[in-house]
Amino acid sequence: MKRYRSYRSNAGASNIRRWRVAGVAGVAVALVGVGLGVAAAADSAVPTVNCQTVADKLGAVPAQAQAEIARNLQLLNTQIQEANNRIRTSQGQGGPNFIQNAILGPLKDKRFATINRMETAIGRTLAKPDLNAEGLAPCTLNTGGGGNASPEPAQVPAKSVQAGAAAAGNVGTIACPDVVINVAIPAQAQAEIDRNLALLQTQIDEANTRLKNSVGQGGANFVQNAILGPLKDKRFATINRMETAIGRNAAKPDLNAEGLSTCSVNAGGGGAAAPANPPANNGNAGGNGNAGNNGGGNAGVNDGTATVNCPAVAINVAIPAQAQAEIDRNLALLQTQINEANARIKNSVGQGGANFIKNAILGPLEDKRFATINRMETAIGRNAAKPNLNAEGLAPCSLNS
């Protein structure tokens, strides 16, 4: 009987154990089901980035820039897709700011650089647009998932292309005051006067060519800073040379270099063609052609690494006390001109063609230096014998490439 009771007792315990195992298994299955449901819900709610569109802000896109713009539009889409993939594959990584710091922040930087490149691409041919890179670069988060992963078109919008084609052709011409020599020209100076009158026309031709070839470059003051300003310096130096040439064999005249060196732009184009043989007493402004430039150095395409190399200006005569302050100012100005030329090289990387540095930087620098050295000769000459500081020889600079 005891064995029998013992046998029944063991069987009951075994049944209880079986029920417990079944219960645990059922709970486990239920939990797994709940877990799968949670996982499925979480997967469907993976955040995605939400970025503003850029293509519809483009405005005019010239033909020369369309391929580059299309590449960058596609790159904007690629950046969004990469960011979404990074979010999906990094679920649970990092802390509460992981997505902002590791994904949205870098995406903003990439987009800013890309939009900036698009501005530059358009700006090589048309006026450089402001696409609001600062405002369009940041992206937000669609916490519920979804969203358009490719908001930009694969091609440049046709409306922008048409606008670009229509906007490409408005080019003005340079208008400069006549340089009239109203004094007798010594025979010894006639050839030099003729050369400099011809040079005045060449400078205008070069400025017109630069105006035509740089449509849309730079900002609102590009024409003034990069074309009219350097042209003024060249004309001042040239008119000054004519005064000096006459002054070697007669009383030095005042040809009003300050007043006649400033030119403007005829926004509607036009302008008179250059005379075949400039008259001996007139350097007429106008024309439109192709010419080289004064200046030293053999400069290639600008990669931003070169610096200018200018000869030192040594004053080997006694400086009157009355001229010392003006001499000091002009010596400092020579260094400022070099600094500005170096900054211009650095800030104009990739602009222009093979002779950009020579034509747009070294040439204008030479004219500025010539005028500055000439002013120092004049300052000393007011209270002592006017020296020859060799402005012609010391004005040209070369390039440390």
C-alpha cells in the first residue's frame, strides 16, 4: 500500500511538472509574438531625413553649367539616400543626439558644399546666384518614416535652362574720356607719345574682352573691382608716362591723368571702333577687340598656390623732410598692392583661362606699382632734384608658382 501511494504521488508530481512546462512554453510563445510585433512596428517607424528641394530654386542655368548642375542635383539625392541608410543600419547606436551629431550634421555640411558648387558653376557664365545654401543645407527628421528619398530631378529643370539661355547675352562696353595733348610735342618724344596713345586703346580693348569673357563672374562689384579699377590704374600710368616723355625736352605738361583715367561701362553695348592710326594728340576710347597685356611673369591657370614676386624699390637719394611722410605712405602702398595681388590669386582659383593671372593680376599690379613709384619721384622732386627711381624697371612682378 505504501508503494502504491508512493507511485500515485509521483505520477501527480509528474503531471504538475508537465503543466508547468507547457505554461512556460505558452508564455514564451506569447512573448515572442509580442516581440515580433514590436520589432515590426519599430522597423516600420525608422526615421528618414526630410530635406528642402534645390532644383526649383535654381533660376537661370547657362548651357555651359547644365551638366555640372545635373551631377550636383543627383549628388544631393545620393546624400539623402546615404543618410537614410545610415539611420536604418545604426538603430540603437549612440545616445539621444546620435542622429543629429552623426548623420544630420554631416549631411548639412555636404549639402552646403554641393549647393555652393552649383552657385559657382552658374557664376562662371552668368551672375553668380545666391541659392541660399545656408538655408537649404539643414535637413529635419521624419520620425514616422516615409518621405521622398530623391526630391531632386535627374536633369536640370527645363524652365531654368531656358531662362539661362535667355540671360546669357547682355554685355556692355567700356567708355573712357579722350586724352587730349594740348601742348607741342617735341620731336624726340613723338614716337613714345604715339606708342602710349596706342596703348590707351589696347587697354580699352583688353577691358572690353575681359568684360565679355567674364559675364556673371563675381558679385555686384566685380566689374568695378576687377576691370574698371585696374583699367584706371593702367590709364593713369600711361598718361603719366606721356607727361614725362614730353617733360624731358620741354616743360612737363599736366594732362590731367587723375581726371582722364576713370572709365565707365555702357550697359547697352556699342561704342566706337578703334581708329586704325591713333592721332598724335588723341587717345580715343572705345572699340572692342583682343589684345595681350602688360605685366611680368608667365602665369598659368590659377590654382591658388602662387604668390607674386616684386623687386624691391630702393630710394638712393636724399629724401627731403617735406616728402618723408608721402614716401613712407607710398612704400607701404607698394606692400599693400602685393598683399592684394596675393589675396586676389587665392580668391580667384579656377577663374579665367591660361593667362588669367598675367592679365587680371600681374598686369594691373605693374601699373599700380609704376604709378606709385612715379608719385615718389614727384614727391621728392617738389623740394629737390627729381630722381629717376626706375619705375619702368621696378614695376613688373613675376610669379612664385
